[in-house]
Amino acid sequence: MYLLLAVFLIFVSLWIWNIFVDELSDDEVNFGVTFSNYYAMELGLDWKAAYLATLDDLGVKNLRLAAYWSEIEPENDAFNFDSLDFEINEAEKRNAKVILVVGQKVPRWPECFVPAWARGHDTYREELLQYIETVVLRYKDVPAIVYWQIENEPFLGGFGDCAIFDIDLLDEEITLVKSLDSRQILVTDSGELGDWVRARKRGDIFGTTMYRDVWFKRTIRFRYPLPPTWFQFKDLTSRVIAGADSAEKVIVVEMQAEAWGRDPIPYITLDEQLKYMDFETFKDNIVYSKRAGFPDIYLWGVEWWYYLKEVHNIPEFWNYAKELF
């Protein structure tokens, strides 16, 4: 009874606090995007054209890119960096800044991008660490890279099917990358479901996600009844619990700005996509993220905006986003 009352009072306080919080101005926010060549291809796009349009037409200067293990090492010890080299080189030409995500669990469904040959391999852990080392050594001298992100939401269970995933392995990955390069380490957690503490203790920078509309087990669609001040509350409490040596800076690594359907976007109709993320919801989510108070915000869905514009002649999302960068 007392616990329920305490939770109720916290939520009431957060909503009252929210009344007095102003959104950050566009001048105070550094918007960026997560771009996935893998996802762009799933949408049937020319991923290079979509990526270059993101850089040149939208004018994005802050990028989060993924080093997909399954793409980079399709066969054991046979590495292919063609796609990632292209992304990094084009970003560098335009003085864009890059967060590079390494690990077995990286952005986009199915979350875990493990090459087929590595699954069930006797030396899986060693192979994973070797891939990470190879990526870091290849790009450590690239000034465009500002942070190494190690894994994606490593403390969020139930998403993705990684062959082996445990906290000891995560710590090994972080230790390895720190031994190879001095750049800061970014560790992320779910904004709604994560405790933030374990991630903050491990990273130099902490990244949160923001997803307002979600599906649970493809049966229940749910909107979190959380005001933007929820994230400020979690920032304050997790920082105290994690301690003085924990990550101080917080960035929003994924702000929901595309549809989340019962099935992935490539497998649902356009009507369903726009039902789950219409233009007004899209704009509202961006305002919501600015009210949360963190100046670095990476939007999730740039490939979808491009897909709507190029395939379905719906340019509103893309054009609105263009004003943010």
C-alpha cells in the first residue's frame, strides 16, 4: 500500500514539475541520427544514396553508425570493411562527428548481428573480442569518431538473440577498447525500463533511449504515461546511486521518430506505418525530447523518412527534420 502511494506521489510530482519545464531551444540542441545501411537495404533503398542524402540534404553533422559483425566478418578471419569505410570516409569529408557502435548487439532488429560461423563456436568470446579489436585499430586514428559505444542497451533483456551475452563479457569488451584507444566509452540503457546505474558505472558517457509507443510481445500496444521530467528524475537518482566516478554526461542515443508496428516496418503496410507514427506524433516526439533537457539527441528513423519521401512521395517528415540540423 505504501509503495503504491509512493509511486503515485512520484508520478504526480513529475507531472507538476513538467508544467514548469521549458523545452530546449533549437540553438541549445545538437540533433543527430542513427543511420543503418542494413535497415536502409531492408526498406529496398539504395543505402549509399540514402546516407549521402542524410549528410548533404538534411545536413546531419552528428551520426551514430554500427560496425555490424555479421557484415564485417562474414567468414572467420575474412574481413570486409567496404560499407563502413564508405560511411566513415564520407562523414569525415563533411566534418561530421561519429559515434561508432561495436559489439554483438548493435542498433536495428534483430539486435544481435552475429555471423553464422561464430554461433556455437568454441572460442566465441575470443572471436568477438578479436572483431572488436580489429574495428577499433582500423579507425582509432580517424578524428571524426568521438565515442566508442560498446554494445547497445546491454542490460535490456528480451530483445535480440545473442549467442552469449553476459556482463562479464561486456566488461571485457570495455576493458579491451580502453586499452586500444583513449576515446571515451559510451554505454547505453533503456530510458523506460533500465535502471541506468550499471551503464553509468561502466561508461564515460551514458546514453538513454526514448520510446513512447511500444509493443509487448506483438499483442499489446502501449504508450508510456511518462512526462519528459521522468528522464531528469532518473538522471538525478541514478547518478547518486552510481557514485561520483560514474558517467556524468547524458545523451539521447535513440529518440523514437519512426513507426513501431506489430511487425518490422518492411513487413507492414504504409497505412499501418502512418497509423503508428503520423506526422503530428513525429513532431510531438521531437518536442518531448527537447523538454527532457539533454542537449544531444539522436533521432531514430532517418532511413524511414527517406523511404517515405522517395518511395511514397511523402516528404513531410524529411522536410521537417531538415530544419533541425
